[in-house]
Amino acid sequence: MSKIVDVNKKIEKAVVGGYKAVENTVVGGYKKVEDKFVDTFLKKDGETIEEAKTRIKKEQENLK
């Protein structure tokens, strides 16, 4: 019975590791696209990307 548990744990580690790798790749890619969009279309003069994101978030909260 312990062999089955050991094999299941190895499978679990492989599956979770693969999922995390895919998740990190997708999220990283999204963040690059988001930053480029903010930089190109939403950033005001002298603003950093992070400052623009913060400003936009505050503007959206004020609309609620």
C-alpha cells in the first residue's frame, strides 16, 4: 500500500509542478502585455507604468 501512496505523491508533484509552470508563464505573459498597453495608451507624461496603474485603479474606484 505504501508503494501506491509513494507513486501517487510523485504523480501529484509532477502535475502540480506542471500546472505551476504553465500558470507562471501565462500570468507573466499577461503582465507583459498589460504593461505594454498601459505604457502605450494610458500612461500620462512623466508617469511610470505602476503610477499609471495606481491612478487608473483609483479612477475606477471613484466611479463606483
